[in-house]
Amino acid sequence: MGRPRKVSSVANTDVKNNALEERIKQLESIIEKLTSQTESPKDKYSDNFNEEKIPQDDYIKVISLCPVKLNLSTLGMGKGEVFSFNSFGETKRILYSDLVKVMEHQKDFLKNGLFYIDDARVIKRHGLDEYCSAVLNKEKIEKIIKNEENAISLFKSANTIQKQSIVQIFIDKLAKGENIDLNLIDALSRESGIKINEKAEEVKEIFLSQ
């Protein structure tokens, strides 16, 4: 008789792969929900014409603040022209005419800090000061990542979605074996309610088993 097939390791691998997929989908599901909520905008950023006009063919710097793939589209729901960002901090130059359409259809993406418009003219012309001042920009998030003196207070000032994004960045860094101050991890875990070390170990185990 031949040896019985070992199915337990295969089953464990399937479970771990499913867990990895679930982890990746956590933030992506938030993005999908925001997309469905903003298909038919009720108010447009282009209503304010009191400031200096911006040429339609000017390229505007846009920065992703999302640790997973983020798609911005000119018609919402992934329709029209699509601008894809694969990781936190990735930058694209988008035509102003296209960016206006993105803002019209995907206001909540900007409002919740999933991307940032790095152009003072656009922020001023479209009255975005309130939204942009209420979220952490790339530089502030990097201060948290670098564990600068005001890292915890900055984290506390972030909205729920940005907190989840920042936590995901730390989970990925720990899983990759990067050396991070455990006191910072403990403080962020307590503030977010997410056990960052445990999540990172789960992710590390998944990758090692593949």
C-alpha cells in the first residue's frame, strides 16, 4: 500500500492564503464602499470661481495616502479615465481637467484622506481647505512612520480610515522584518484597537508558508 496523502499541510496553506486575501481586502472594501457612495455627486468642487483660473491642460500633483491599490476615475465607479496608485506615497501628475472630474465624483476619497492634492491653487480655487486641513498629508504620516516626537498625537488626530491605513503600513513593515520601536507599536495598537504585532506575525507566517 502507498503512503496516505498528507492533506493537512495543504489545508493549512489554503486557510493562510484565505487569511492573507482577507487582510488585503480590508482597506480595499472601504474604498469600494466609498466609491458606491459617490457615484452621483450632489455638489461640485468646480462651483467656486472666485480664485485665479487654472489652465485645463495644467498637470496637478496627486499623492496616494493609501497603503493598498487605489483607483481614481473621472466618472466614478471605475468608469472613464482611471488613475491607479499601487502604494502609499505614489505620485501622479493628472491633468487639471481630469482632476476636476475625479473630485466631482469621488469627494469622499479626498475627504477621508485616501489621496492628497499637492497644489495650493486647486485647494484654494475649489474650497478644499476644510477637507485638506482635516486629514494628515504625506509628510505628517511619514512623521508617524519615522516615530518623530509628535507621532502619537498626529496619529490621534487622524480620522478612522487614515488610522487603518497607517496601521496597515506598520503591519507590513513588521512582517518584512523592519526594526520598529516596540513602544510606538504598543501605543498605536492601544489607540487603534488593533494588535499590530499579532497581525504582522500572521502576515509573516502566511508568506513563509508559501
